[in-house]
Amino acid sequence: MQVSRDASNQLAIDPNATERLSSLARSNPKEAIRQVASQFEAILLNQMMASMRSNGFDGEEDSSELGTYRGMLDQQMVNAMVQGGGTGLAEMLARQIEGVARIDRTATPAASSGMLPLPALPTSAAKAIRQYTEAAGTAAAAPAPVAIPNERLAFVSTLLPHAASAAERLGVAPELLVGHAALESGWGSRSIRHPDGRESYNLFGIKAGGSWRGESVATLTTEYVDGKARKQVESFRSYPSLQAAFDDYAKLLEGSSRYQRALNQGDDAQGFAVALQQGGYATDPAYARKLAGVAQSLLSR
């Protein structure tokens, strides 16, 4: 199945792609179906690659440059597969869409024959195209869940009881809070400690600003400035217990106008993650995707 060079990426990056495909369906429905089938195949292949990459070694997420280059490589691999004939999925999808639209695969497109299209043809083709492009857009927006190794389940079971009351205050599932703690602390492997070895219980990477009156601890962290990762020393809050950490986290989100959209999200991992990133919780441009992936895995475990 031959498609243009950018066809496999167009749907995910261009919000007007659906309308253009619907328009194309009126003049050349078979070509429109081939394009949307190839786009759908590319999206699913990208999701597969993202899911495979999510199970990396500890510490790999610390390098934004490595992640960027891997993403570029994965995209090139997907493009090569789709342009080289794909996996056969696009062809199967094209046949299914044509069946829904009742299009004869051997028929000559009306645009190339100079004949006016039959009234029923563009309507059915455009409807079929819209149904599949909307489904493809949903697949592109959904985060790829991160598989949870057995050794990390202990971290989850330890934190869930402490997350319950904070989650109730915030109107979200406790798994979302545990997922946030897992992302910030590297599943407990990157805990912030005092010079004497004492645990700070700062699971959420909350910094000690001017309004903080409790104990604090300085440590090296990664911040993103203009999209580039930089290592710098910051002061973080320190708590006497895990429960105190969750209580302060809930207080922070409740009391800040920046995070109001993150409240009452229930078990919507994507909505919660996007609201936190939009509120400025972290500088990592991929933060929402990472958080949603971890939280969704906890919800579906």
C-alpha cells in the first residue's frame, strides 16, 4: 500500500486532517481509505514502540537527550515499516472500511473518470473515514500503560493506605497519587535523604519555597529550561512520615489555583496528568505522558 511520505504522521499532528480526509473521500474515497488505514497502522505501531520503551532500565529516564533520539529512531522505524508495505494491518483495515462504505475495490474513482460521484457514495465513505479517524485519534491520545514489575508492587501496597485520605480530599483515585509518587521517586529508588541518611519522605518532589516553615533538605535534581535538561541543586520539603507527605501534597493541590483542574478527576489518569503539567508542576515536557502511563497501569493492574 503506497502512501505519501507524511501520511503516517499527519493524523496525529494535524487537527484538520480529519476534515481533509472527509473531503478527499468525496472525490477519491479509495485513496482516502488507504491513507487513513496507513495512519491508523502507524499510530498503533508507535504505541507498540512506546510501550516497549517504557520498560527500560532504571535511570534511563534521567537522560532527556537519549529519550529524544530514541523517539526519533522509533518514528523513523515506523515510517519505514509503513512505507515499505507495513504489517498487513493497514490493508486489513482498508478492506473493512471499504466494506462499511460499500466501495468496490476495482471501481475507478469518480474524480479520475470525469463522472460525478453517486450521492450515496461520498456520504458513506466520509462517514466511514470519520469513524476510523476518530478512533485513531483516541488511540493516539491514550497513554501507553507501563508494566509494573513484581518488585515494585511492594511500593504500591505500602503507599495505597496513606494515599486514601489525600485522594478523597482531592476527588481522585488513590492510584493516581501513588503513580505520581512512583514517577517522582523512581518507585522509591531515588528518595531524598538528609546528609545524615535520614529519610525526608518527600515522595512528590515538592520544593521548599519561601512559605515553607518545616524542615528542608538540599539535593541535586533535573530541571528543564527551554526544553533542555539541566542538573541543579534545589531545596525540598522534609516530612516526619509518609502520611505527612501525602497530607501536604493534598494541601498543596487544594490550595493552589494552578492545580484546580486536577481536582475531582476520579480515575481519569490522562486528565489528572495533563492538569498537573499545565499547572506547572514539572518542567519536563513529557511529564503528563509519563505520569498518565504509570497511573493508568496502577488502575488496570
